[in-house]
Amino acid sequence: MSALPKILVIDDESAILDTVRILLRREGFEVCTALGGVQGVEKLHEFRPDLVLTDVRMPGSNGLDILGAAQQLDPTLPVILMTAQVSLQSAIRAVNEGAFYYLQKPFANDDLVAICRRAAESRQLKRENQVLRTEIRRRERGGVGGQPIGTSPIFTDVLRLAEAVAPSDSTVIISGESGTGKEVLARYIHELSGRVGGPFLSINCGALPESLLESELFGHVKGSFTGAVRDKDGLFVAAKGGSFFLDEVGEMSPATQVKLLRALQEREVIPVGATEAVPVDVRIIAATNRDLDEEIRRGTFRSDLFYRLNVITLHLPPLRERPEDVLVLAEHFLARFAGQRGKEPPSLSPQTLEALQTHDWPGNVRELENA
């Protein structure tokens, strides 16, 4: 969470919004206000608050609608409900549905500030617990599938940069040969980000025909093509609140590139066969084993899409350029495989060590893992 907790205040009375905004800003909150529930849902996705303070009775979307939308966006997001017509039954229902607190109007300023601070602290604690759980999972996995493995300077430089950019929501593109561990690095970025509580989904853009790829990415509606017997959300929607890894993005057809560009620009997708757009909330991490600058010169990859993706670039060097990592990785894989069988890892003979270090590993880490 940032130094100033971000709070979204939703009410259908502008006077209340003005009063609460002035109060909470004075108390050190970054405040965004929304007049009514419909605007509140929009601001919820745009502002990405650390907590929400919303009235219950509003035309359009009411406070319980806001509560549901907030929980879908981020289950750790605390929502404080306020109303002038409180009842024990409605308060119990709100808390059972996940509300952080049920506040009766009119309320004392000190009470409101104290409750908001408690909610912000609760949010921060949940986030810290997520980071700790992520670290535990990473250690249990021993690195690969969690933190990438390597001690060479060229590799650790990439890792430090990945750790520095992970907390932002910026789009990342990872370049590197096949088998260098691009998806492992993408997952590592996700696990260090504020989106760790959301899903990490991935797709290989070169493994599917164009029509199927579009359906997987953007979804489709019933009857849009033969075999579309029901509506289906695409991965952009399914990854809501998390990260979406687009592997081999350079393999996309020009038509799919156009649709991906629109999704990135507008933060919405149009399912195949649909006429209305669906908003999306996802961080994109893309990867390629191609030289996209060269693909742009050839006219096979859109320059505007490249610039949208290329906010942050990470390059994973091939294993032959970091030979000191070969033995580290080999020992890791041996220990992992032996542990799965309840055995001690075997020692490597001098001949095996020499063979490992002299081989150029064209398949990179994937080849070494399966050697």
C-alpha cells in the first residue's frame, strides 16, 4: 500500500461526499469520490482503492452491489457500509457478506477516521500475509516455478530489475530464447506484485489457430461459431485482478494483434460474436523468442502494439552465456528429483561436471531439466 491509503467514498449526496473528502484528506488519506453507485463501480476499477466507504441506499447500484463488486475485484479490499436506516438484520447480513464495518449515520468524525484507519491497517496486514505466503510457497518449490535460479551477474541483474518493477502495474515484455524460463520469471513478477491475490493465467499465442486464440483471449457468445453452445469468458476476463502472461506474442496474426492493441488501449474486450465490450482489470506480461524490432521492419508485427507492450523490457540470456549457472541449476534439479523420491541427491562425477559445462545447451534451462 502507498504512503497515503487510497479510499473511495461513494454516496448519492454531494454534501456528504464533500464533508467526508475534506475530513479524510486532512487525516492523511488519498480520497476519490463517486456520486452514486453506478459511478462508484466505475471508480472502483479506475482508482483501485485500498478501502471503500459507501452508502447503502442509493439508486442504481446500492451498497451491497458495491460490496460484491469490490470482493470480485480484490477479496482483501475492506468495505465500510454507512446508512441512516440501520437495522440489526441488515447489519448482520452486511457483515456476513463480507463488509468490514456497518456505520450508522450521523457519525462522529473521530469514529469515522478510526474505522477507516483500522480498515487500512487490516488491508495492509492482509497484503503482508500474502507476501509471506508467497515466500513460503516459493521456498517450498525450491525456486523453479517460484524464484528463478541463477547466480551469474548477467542473470542476477535481470532478477533485480524484475523485483524492482514487480510492484508497479506496468506492462512487461520478456525476451529470450525458448527454454530460458520466461514464464517462471513472469510468475515471479506476479508473486511480488500487488496482484498476488489474483490469478496468474497464461497462454501460448503460437500454439493455437487464430480463431481459437481469439476465443481463448477475448471469449465468445453462444452461437458465434460452430460449437459455441454457451457464452464463455476469455482469459482477459478470467484473469481479473491478477496477471495474464502472453507467451510467444510475436506469433500472433495481424488481425489478433489489432484486437490485443484495442484491449490494452481501452482496457476492455469484445467477445467473439458480441456487440458490447466487457471491462478488464489485468496486468499484461508478454514474452517472445523473436526479435520484435526486426518483425516490425518486416511488417509482421505492429509497432503501436510493440510500444504498448514494451513499457518495461527484461531479457533472459541463454544458458550458454551464463555457464556458471549450469551447475547451480543441475544441483537444484537433482535435489528436487531426489526429494520427490525420498532419496539423497547423487554426487556428480568429474566427467559429468565437465560434460555439463562444455555443452552449449541449445534448449537452455528446459533441456538441462530434462537431461
